Amino acid sequence: MDQSGLIVVVCTGNTCRSPMAQGLLAHALAAEESPLKDFRVVSAGVAAAPGSPASANSVTAMKKVGLDISNHQSQPLTEELLEEASVIFVMTETHRAIIQASFDPTPRHVYLLREFMPPEADTEVADPYGGPPALYEACRDEMVESVPSLVKFLRENTT
């Protein structure tokens, strides 16, 4: 794995899933030893407009687990972010396909956020956009469940 120290978490609009995943992963890595605690985690969207805040339901769902993402500002996924990233975590196979089709050369370090979960686990994180608060909390919980597998992957692939 490239040692740039940047992890990019990607969803569609960069206002619901990826800001929550960014907060959860950054929080988990901050508790690790170097080099893991030195990673910078950012998020972006494959169809994001720049400067939008995280959705109110995402902010509330994260506050319930003690994390504040209220200062989040959305950003589109760019070639520069992809080039700088050590690893990219996406929410769905569609996000991975969009990245692979849209950027040349095709980034080789793109993984599903839940790719390293046990085989019986769902690998994709559904979009809660427009849903009730409980849907955002369920989405957050799916991401919380995946964080240990991401930390393990990073630990095993970072020197």
C-alpha cells in the first residue's frame, strides 16, 4: 500500500454515508499506534457538489455515538484525491465501478467499506438519503461494525 497517509472514503453525494464513515474511521485510527494513527481520513462523493453540509440525520446519528461531523463540507472525488490516496473505501460496487470507469489509470486500491467483513455479512452500505433517523442509525451501525476489519486491513498492509 502506498504510504501517502491519506484514506479517502467515498459515497454518492458526500453528505450522508461517507462523512459518517470518515468520522468513525478517523476516530478508530486515532486510538492506534503509528503509522495507523498518522493516517488522514477524508471523504468525497462521486456525484457531490462542493460545500454542502452533512445531512442533519447523519449529524444526529453520529452525535449519538459521541462524534461530531457538523463541520463537514462535501467535496467531489477528484483525480488529485485518487492519486494521493493510499487507499479508497467505497460504499457500493457501483461507486467502485464509477471510479474505475472515470479515472485513468484505474486506481488499484479501491475497496468496499465492508469488503473485509466475514463472508456472510453484506458487503454494501445502503444509502439512507431521505430516510427516517432510524435508517441513518442503521447505516451508521453497519459502518461501526466494519471499522475493526478496516483497521485490521490497514494494520496488515501498512509498514
